[in-house]
Amino acid sequence: MAFVASEMQREGFTIPLLIGGATTSRVHTAVKIEPHYKGPTVHVLDASRAVGVAGNLLSDTLRDGFVADTREEYRDVARAAESPNGPQERRQPLADARRNRLAIDWSGVVAAGAVLDRP
């Protein structure tokens, strides 16, 4: 989608770019996609919410405020995601994660449909 956004910018598009569905997030849109396109770029959680977003973008009275608010929100989201105290700080080294893994005792587990006695 970042490539699509950059191509829309290169071609001079000004139409809104709606990003959504399960394949992306608001953070991904703010950090990776929105910086490549000067037109309105909005993450929409699912199709049922696209109607409200499209309505705001088509409204003569609501559009400018909606776009400005969305851009400000995405700037805040991008700053938070890129800050040293952001999500990266909550990660631990792989060796630590492996040391702290969930220990499960499978010795007493019988698989469903397993044959327990054989003649």
C-alpha cells in the first residue's frame, strides 16, 4: 500500500485513500502509508465504518476538519510508535523468551480418537 500511495502522489491524485481490513492497522497506516501521499489517507477498521468516513470526506463542511484531525492523530500515532518508549521497549530478546516459555506436560494427554489398547 505504501507503493500505491507513492504512485498516487506521483500521478498527482488528490482523491482520498482508504486503507482497511484485517491486513493493516491504524499504526501501519500512520507510519508506513500516510507519509507517501499528500491526499487524505484514512484507515477504516471495517467496511461498515467506511460509509461514515466517506460521508465525512464528501461533506463540504466536515471534510477539512476531518482530514486535519486524522493527520494530527496519525502524527501522534507515528511519534508514539517510533519513540524509544514505544512498542519496541516491551520486546525481550529471543533467548529470554525461550527461557520463559510455557512448560506443558504432555505425558498425560491422550489424543482424541487415539487407540488406547491394541489386541
